[in-house]
Amino acid sequence: MMPVLAIVKIFSKKKWLPSLWSLTVILSLTGFIVFAGNIILRWYVAQSNGYEMLVFVAWCVLLCGIITYKKSDFTLPLAPLFSGALLFVSYLDRLNPEITNLMPVLKLYWLKIHVAPIVSSYTPLALAALIGVMALAAMIKRARQQHSKQSHLSAFLLL
């Protein structure tokens, strides 16, 4: 809902949009606080399996979205969407993903600790890529609107 609302907010000047936008921002911040509380209640950032790593990365996505939401109208809507997709993928871990005959280096605990910060460092890059795609779509839409206005103006002037 938030990405659609962000697009509508750019192209429309309805009176009810700012209040609805503020409500969705408050809901996103509340969700982040609840999510952070869930991680705090664990007393540690567990990295014992893929599920816990993806939960941590989903929290990092929300953190990046909240830190940078004043810079772009698309940051805050895309952060919960991306985080929700990561949480969905984390529940796919219930399927037996065990790969047999692992090399000894892949069984090390330090590898799991090493992978989580690296994967979570990709979250700002992924958010930036999604924001770039949304900004390009908005620029294309505006260019088409301006082009159609110019063609209508030139047709009017030719008459």
C-alpha cells in the first residue's frame, strides 16, 4: 500500500494524502520498534541458522529505510516491502535445505558470523537500486506528460 501511496503522493495534491501518509509512517515506525523489541528480547543476534540471519538482515533493511526516509518518498515504502520479502524467504527455511557432504570450511561457526554483516551490508545497495527504479519510472511518466502537453500546445498554435 505504501509504494502506491508514494506514487499517488507525487502526482496528486489531494488534501487527505498527507494525513494518510503520516499514518503509514507511524505504522512503519511502530512495526520497526516491535521488530527491534523482538531482536532485543533474544538478548543476542543469533546467527546459528539461515532463518536467524535473514531476520537480522530484514531488521537492517528496516533500519536503513527509517534512517533515510526523509531523503526520498520511496525509501520508507520499499523498506517494509523488501523486509517482508526477506521474512517470507526466511520461513522457507522450514523446508529441509540441508546440503549433504559440505566442505569442512562451510561448517564453521565463524562463517555464519562473517556472512551476516556482509549480507546486511547489501541492504542499502538493494534499497538504492529499488529507489532508482522507482525514480526512473517517475521521470518517464513526467516526461510523457510534458511531451503530451507540448504536443497539445503545438497543435493549438498551428490552428
